[in-house]
Amino acid sequence: MPFLGIKLRRPQKDRKTVLQLAPVADACASEDAAHSATPELDTQGPVTVLTDPGGKLTIDPELRQICAVMNDGSFYVHKDQIDRADIAALPHTAMTLLGLKLSDPIACEFSELQDIYGVSVTSGEYASKARAEIERILKDAADKRASDIQITFLPTGTKIVYHINGYRTDTVIELPPLLGDAVYHAAYYLADHGDTVNSSSENVKVSIADTSKLPKSVNGVRMQFARLANGRHLNMRLMYAEKEIAAGGLGSLGFDKSHMLLFREAQKSSAGLITNAAPTESGKSTTLSIFCSELMDINDNRLTVVAADDPPEGIDPRILQFSVDASVHKDGQDPFEKVLEASLRVAPHVVKIGECRTKNTALAAMQAVYTGKLVLTTLHTLNAMQIPLRYQWLGVPADTAFDPDLHRLWIAQRLVPTLCPHCKVQAASDLENPVTEALFASFEPVLQDQAKAVCVAGPGCSECRDVGSMKGLVGRKLIAEVVRPTEDLLKHLKEDTRTGRDYWLRHMNDKSMRLLGMDHLLAGTIGLAEYASFIGSADDLAFDLSATTKAQSVKSRASAVPLAHDPKGMLH
Ligand SMILES: [Zn+2]
């Protein structure tokens, strides 16, 4: 396989010949040799691998994954393993048992060792084993509804963990180095490459959209290969066919009544930018897909809706799905921008673009809005109030980024893991746990008396052990904020995000994620640790609380006391 770029230090044909000449029956001879103090060893003839299974130098199978000793004394060791004690001991063993002086360790790659032992990662036994292994892992992860499969390839072995309900699991599978390496390449070859094959050892992003290669419930897989200091890492994000959820509409996702009113209004508008801002794995893309399906229902299927996603999501067959191959950057153009251009040529009413991550994509999306289209996209940012600033950071001019004529709707959402009701414990009675102690100390001054009601995840029980990846957590709850940006709000946000946020909470009757999250925190649906890591800090909550308390006190005083009779200036 050309991409491996295997360059043996010795001509391969010699070794192949030699390997054929080294019969398995030699195993018995090697046993004898191992017990002989001054063995006969042919160091002049053709090169043989002494550490072959059944070879003259018997080593542990695990050690064979990382080194090879030849009869001429060449001593190949995986480059990251040279300092291991059992490697350092091998020259002594070779001298004692075989009278053979080994060379200094020759640093090499796994691929070279595999070639020495006559197995290749891309063909033959290992490749089919690896392919079967990756299919098994994908199916297992899909059955458990994992959002990600994280595979870490280290010289000592390969560890596989899943992300379930927002958290990493314990190690699910461990593989020996050779098989792990083969799995790495097998995963790479599952992707839809076309002819743009880079080396899988580089930092690359590829997708699997061919569903025949995937478990039934999975529509696509996005893979990110990365190089680590001491190995490699592969993240596989699983995209599920969410049909059963789509059937229930946005309401079934967990949006509340006030959110739904804003969605309905936006679904009837002909132009504008709808941005769903959230970190990865918060369901933001599912929300927009279902939004599109509902929009088509509401408008009697009279609208042309195009979508560009990586990988294509294919939830609704009525949506014209353009495929984005995020791994292709031949001309330096963002693939989303390119696909957006192409999709606009079919004169759509509605455009859903997977992600705005470059200036040009954002500008193209905004241009589409100004020509009268409804454009939906996602943005990586923490909350709704940061959306215009985030566009500005991408390089969109401030006047456009904060243009009230541009923005139609802002959504921000989180899927927060929920507490197992059977084993959750009150935070106040878990203070010997240093994390609870620290979080309680920071939230108590904000929540005051109500802090007593706050819970944390319990030790795990028979009800929750097999449901989540973390003890005491089951399922997830959608917590979201949906905002109809007004001219005044944008004016304040342009001044300063905190000023804008304060204005929003005081004047617009919306509830922020932080405040909705607090309701769930006080109800014991979500725990203190989950609030802090998915929604915000005690300071964040204090800010929103003070803005709304101020608003409430102004309102109640205004109705009780006429403004003119406010001698002490309490309202200011
Ligand atoms: Zn439990």
C-alpha cells in the first residue's frame, strides 16, 4: 500500500525467501538452542528473524509486537519503546542463549515490524481482523447509543472508550499494539475518500457516509485523526438516524411553550438567519433538522429546502441534501462555503448549513439572507447572547454581525445529564466529597436557603448502573434559550455582551439557560456538578439572577408606587 511508505532497511525479497526457508519445525530446534550455553548460530547465511514465533530466540508475544531480532544481530525496536527494561535486557539474553551480539536498537515504526514478521496492516489476516474489529466496535457503540468512540493508539496498546450521555466511559476494549495499529488504518479506509488520500498518521478529518458500512441506527460517522506526542488518536462521532425523535417534533426534544411560539413564528418568516449556538454534542444539529421538517409541514411542502451537512444527515427525504466532504481542502476553500454556493443554484427558499466556521461561509450565509432566504446554521459558542460577537470574531464586519435585519432567531442549547432519582444525594450531606464541597461553597451564597434542595449524583444503584457511563446519572435533559433578537437588544450587545445580556433579561421576558437550569437544579433533576460543567458557574448564575431580580423589583414597585413618589430613588 503506497501510503504506508514502508522502506525496509533490508531488501524485502531476501527476507521473504528466508522466511519461507525457515520451517515451523525449527521450533523444536529453538527449544534446544535456548537451553544450550554455546549454541550454533549461522550468522553468515541468509537473514532470518530469530524472534519469529517458534524462532531461535523465544520472546513473549507482547514483546514481539515492538521488536525483532535478526540472525545477523540487527535489533529492530519500535521507536517509542527503546527504553523499556525488557528491551534493554534482550541483548544480554541473546548473548547468553545464542552467543549473538546484538546491534544497538534500530528505531523503527510498527509498519516496519509488521513487514519483518510478514504481516501487513492493509492486507491479509490483520486487515480483515481489524476490519471486523472496527465493525464490532461501531455496532457495540451504536447499541449503547454512544455519541463518540475515542481510540487512543499508544505503543503499549490501544484503548477504546465511548462517550455516553456526555461522559467518557471506562475503557471498553483494549487491543495489542499490532492489531490496534491495523484498526487505525482499517478505520481510515472505511471513509469516503474519493482520491484525496492523505496519510492517516496526519491530523485529518474524514467521514463515512456510506450507510452500508455502518450499523443500522447510524447515518454517518465523522472521524478526526490526530497525532499525539506518544501515539495517535482517533475520534469517531456517530450520527444517528433520529427518525423516531423527528416524528415527535421540536416539542418532543424538550423545548418549552415559549420556545415553541418563537419557533412557530420563525417558521413562517421568509428570510433571516437562524443560529443555533452550542458546543458539540448538544443536539443543535438535530434541532435545526427537525425545525426544517416542521417548516415544510407547516408550509404544505411548498418550500424548497436544501441542506449541507458533514456527513449528510438524511433525516427528511424532502430536504435536498448536499454532501460536504470536510476532508477536502484542495484550494483552501472551506467545504461548507463551496457546498453553500452550489446549493444556492437550485433557488431554495430555505438553506440549512451544517456549521459556520469561517468568515467566507458566514458571509455567504448572510448574503443568502439578504437575497431573501431563510438560512439556518450552527455556531460554536457558549450562549445566545454571544452569537453576533462570534460572527464578528469570524471576520464579519460589526455592522453586519449586529444587524437586526439579518438575525431572525437565536437558539442555544445543552443536553445536561440528569440524576438517577433512586440514588441521588443532597449536596449538603455530601460535603466530605471535595468536589461537592467546592461547588456547594461557590453556589450557596447565590442560592442562599434554596441551596439545601440541591442534589448531586449518588454512588450508582441497580436502576442506573447500566444506563449512563457515569455513576448516578441517567439520560439527559435539554436546557435551552431561544431568543428573538430585537433592534434594541442588538444595539446593547454591540456595546458590550454583558450590557446586552442584562438588557435581555430585564426587558424581554425570556429565561436564560442559566435560570432554566437553576429550576432543574432546585428540582433535583440535574446535579450541582452537571450544572457547573454544562451550564455555568455560580458567578454566571448570580449575574442572571440579579438582572431578573432587578427587573422584577422595578416592575413590582412600579405597580405599587407611582414613579413620581419614589423619594429615595429606590428604582435606580
Ligand atoms: Zn441510581
